[in-house]
Amino acid sequence: MLYVKNVPPVERVIRVLMGVGLLAGAVLWLGPNTKGWVVGALGLMAAMSGLIGWCPMCAMAGRKLDAGQ
């Protein structure tokens, strides 16, 4: 891989669930307006960082996982 995972497994699950929830909220309640697009994009970013296991903001902050995770 070109990156080192910096999100622990429990947090990855939380990020995916949060992302799916934000996407559902954007589609079902906010609709196709500016707020809906913004919330949907945030949900997509959260879900993708959970699925991939790498967060660019955590990488910029210097976060690293222990060898056991």
C-alpha cells in the first residue's frame, strides 16, 4: 500500500456507520439543496476514511497506530 493505516478498527466501524447515517440524512431529510450536498459529502468522506482505514487529517496531525492494531 502507498499509505499506512492510521484509524483503529473500532473507530473505522464508527466512521462507516456515521457516514452512512449522514448520507441517509442528506438524501431523506435535506434533499437536493446546498445543505444536502454538504452533509452528503461529509458523510461520504467519513465512510470512505472508515473503509480505507486512512484519514488525511489524522495523518497531518501525525497520528500513528500501535504495532498491535
